[in-house]
Amino acid sequence: MIGSALSEVLRGMDFEDLVNTPRKMRILGISVAFMLAFPLYFQLVPSLLDDDMLTGGSSGPSGDWEVGFVETPITMQESQVMGDGDTHDTFFDVISELNIGYVELDVDCNDNDDPGPGFTDSAEGSSDVSGVEGEFEDQTDEGPCSGGDSGFTLRWDVTDNYTGANYTAVGMSESEIKQVWDDGGMGRGTWAATITADISSPPSPLGSIVDSDEEYDFTWTAMTYELVLQPVVEVET
Ligand SMILES: [Ca+2]
Ligand SMILES: [Ca+2]
């Protein structure tokens, strides 16, 4: 291509006329240099863009990054008063355009119906993840209604190993980091669990029931996040 362009220019010209003064020789030399340089430039630059920037492939510029997570929870809360052996089905529909870090169900209860120590009510639950996109395993757990962060919590990572904690990524490209923090579109759908109440009541001399029920709080959370990447700038000291 370069050769044919050059011969195109030279065709019909008297080569002697082109180079018969030092100035003309210099101009010709510069012209030829540009004719060679521009095609090389335009061949080279797109390939650099392709590799490093346009496709964002794994060969992108590597370096150190401060990786942070801006979290936005999607939550659903409900409460249910249950007697001994009663069950409650709870459902959580999750739709999100953002990546989901994890989904959890927190079951809380605080049994203060008994006059003395002991006879604490409790909760047990088992999940049903059959309505959720992705490979999640069902979980079961149980816990006492002793107040505070009692009861139990079921939790699933939707993005593998998600904690939401900031860290420094060393020697990675932006696209490699984004591949790590990606939920793959999983975790959408209907999360479900069945909770069973276990009510414990002290014996009453009068035959009446001292503690017959408990109020259980169910809190579902899907923690969505957006990545914040900042290149680490080395400061020479
Ligand atoms: Ca009790
Ligand atoms: Ca109770």
C-alpha cells in the first residue's frame, strides 16, 4: 500500500525535478516520512486500543487499585405471633439491576413472658431456594428468643466470597476486578423459608398457661452493591 502510494506520487514526475535542490530533497524526505508514518500509526493505534481499552480484556493495564463497595440494601420485614408448633411461610421477591452481594434472612424474637429464668422460647427455620436463579443450597437453623441479636440468620453469598469490605487489589486490571465482583445474574427470584415456633412455658400451679406464644420478626435483606475503583498512585518519598 505504501509502495503503491509512493509510486503513484512519483509517476509522471521527473525525479530530477523533485530533488534538484536541497530544499526539495528535504521536502520530499519529509513527505515520504509522513507517508510511511501515517499508515503505520493508524495500523498500530487501533490494535493498541483493541487490546488495552476497547475490549477491556484481561490484558488491560494492570496495577494496584483501591476497591470499595457502595451498598444499597433491599429489605422486607414482617412479624408474626405464633403459638407452640405453629409455622409461618415467608417470601422475599428479589429483582435488581445491580450486583447482589448476599441475601439473608434474620429471625429475631425476645421471650419475656416467663417470670423467671429458663423456659425461653425459640425459633427454627428451613429455607426453600427452589424459586431462585442459581445454585443455592437450602439451609436450616434455630436459635433461642433471648433478645438482642438472638434467633438465627440464614445467609447466602450471591457474589462469591462477598463481604463488602474495602481492600487493595494488587497487579490487576480493572476488568479483572470487575470479573471477580460479579453476581452472574444469580439470586433473582423468590427466596422462601418456613419458620416454626417453639414455645416453652413454666408449669403453673393453677393449671393456666403462663407463656402461650411469641412474636417473631423476619427481616430479609438482599445487599446490592456498586464497585468503586480508584487507581493507587505511588508517591515517591
Ligand atoms: Ca417462654
Ligand atoms: Ca413467649
